[in-house]
Amino acid sequence: MDVMIHFKEDGTKLCGFVEGEIDTFTASGLREELEAVKITKGMEIELDLSKVNYMDSTGLGVFVAFYKRATREDGKVKLVGLSNRLQRLFEITGLSELMDIETDKKVELS
């Protein structure tokens, strides 16, 4: 299964909806999509992962790289809608302490 991401811009806020499985085979596509995002100073980016049904360490690496780039460019990244499994993955790797994660919120893409 592939991974898909859709974006909706709302002023200085960018909302993204990620769907599918993020692993060694699909992570490069997600990485390319995230690298194409133009981050401006003060920009808020929310990524909804509620439809991500699997993610391995390669996927974690993609989100860490995006988080670091956004921080370097004075933007903010928040991950929302994580399943218990994904939340646990971020917790055991210590990334939940580094990144802004909100598990009970989902991005609205209308």
C-alpha cells in the first residue's frame, strides 16, 4: 500500500492529512512531498496521522527530518490523530518529548 498526503492551506497554517503505510518502500514518496513544502517564518503545520495504519523507523526518520527543517526555518510542526500504536512508537523512541504531538485531534480537510 502506498502513502498519500493531501494539504490544505489556511493563512499561515498548513494542514496535512497522511494516509496509508509508511515503511522503507513508501517513505521516499512522503519525504518528497514534505520536502516540497515551503516553510515560512511562523508557519504552523499540522499533520493528521489518524489514517496511518503502519509506520516503521523509516517513517519516524521522515517526520524527524521534516520537524528539524521546520524548526530551522522558524516554523512549527504538530502531529495529530495518532493511533495508540503510533503514539507508543513515538514514546518508546523518545520523540514524543521532542515533537509536539496531540493524539485526540484530527485535521479538517474540506
